[in-house]
Amino acid sequence: DSGVTQTPKHLITATGQRVTLRCSPRSGDLSVYWYQQSLDQGLQFLIQYYNGEERAKGNILERFSAQQFPDLHSELNLSSLELGDSALYFCASSVYGYSPLHFGNGTRLTVT
Amino acid sequence: ELKVEQNPLFLSMQEGKNYTIYCNYSTTSDRLYWYRQDPGKSLESLFVLLSNGAVKQEGRLMASLDTKARLSTLHITAAVHDLSATYFCAVDWGGGATNKLIFGTGTLLAVQP
């Protein structure tokens, strides 16, 4: 158990809808990262937050947004969903820049 | 743009054999990570390599980093079935406190009895 908690585990929704994925980092970790894993794109870095502030951005679509709250949990909002957004979304956390990322168990999103 | 390539993409090997997975990356970075992922599961951190010439070993796995060649290797010694998984290398592209990890394509390792 990595200590990173993601909810829900599975999500099935229709195209055009909006969903929110939630992540609670390991105790003491200030950084939260979001990754998308799909068969065609592999593991893609989406965005990083550090202590509530956006720190780095990757291949995140404009339809997607994220935030980190004062209690350090993070939410990833996906809107106007398309079939191609179906993927496994991982949250990870770390203590500081050189430490390894600890990944949650992921949220499997299926868009129908 | 940083590109991270792994080879092979798929590796079928017999128990007891040795083999090496290669990870090449396209731009300068001094931090490289190896992760393991079991089917349908999360990613587990294996090694963190922070400098040129770094070598880390854990059980039957040994990882090394050559920053000048932009190459990392993951060597498997006397493979056992429990090592069957997908192995990813990831290179830090952010620097400083930013762990913007760019992952390789992954190597699916199947160890046959």
C-alpha cells in the first residue's frame, strides 16, 4: 500500500459528461501529480501541484483541470468527455523533488 | 521535447536466465527512476538513480545510469516467475522540486518456468 488514496476506483460515464477524480496524498507529501495511462499513449504526465500551487504542466487538455486544496488532497476534473478519454488515471505524491513518486491504485474511467 | 525509449518492448525469458532492459533518453537529465507495474495494478518504485555512474541493486534486479550516454539499464539476474511484470523507466524533465517524469514505453517481461 503506497498510502496514496484515489476514488472512485471505477467510473463509467457517457460522452459529453463531466467527472471529478479525487486523490489523497501520503501523509506528509506536499506534491501531487496526475498521470493518464492508456494503451495508445502510454503513461502521460498531466499536471503537478505543490502545496496548493500548480508547479508543472504536461499534456493536459483544456477540457481537464485540477486543483490541490489546503488539506493537500487534489481533484482532477474532466469535462466534455470523449471516447478517447477512457483511460486509467493515476495520482502520485512525493515529499520533495528528488524522491520517487508513490502512485495510487488509479481510477479507471470508461466513456461510452 | 524529451523522449524516453525502452527496448525491448516485450521480453520472454526462461527462469534462471539473465537479461538487460535498456532505457535511452533524448535530452540531459540527472535523475532516472525505474518502476514496476503488475497487470491492472499501480506502479511500484524500484530504483532512484541520481547521478552519473549510479548503480543500485535489489535482489535479482540491478539498475545503472550513464548520463553521458543518456542510458540506463535494468539487469535481471537468474529470473524467477515473480519478476513477470511491466517495467518502466522514467526521466525527470523538470529539475529542482518539479518531478515531471516522462515515462518510457514500458517493457513487458514474461518469465517462463
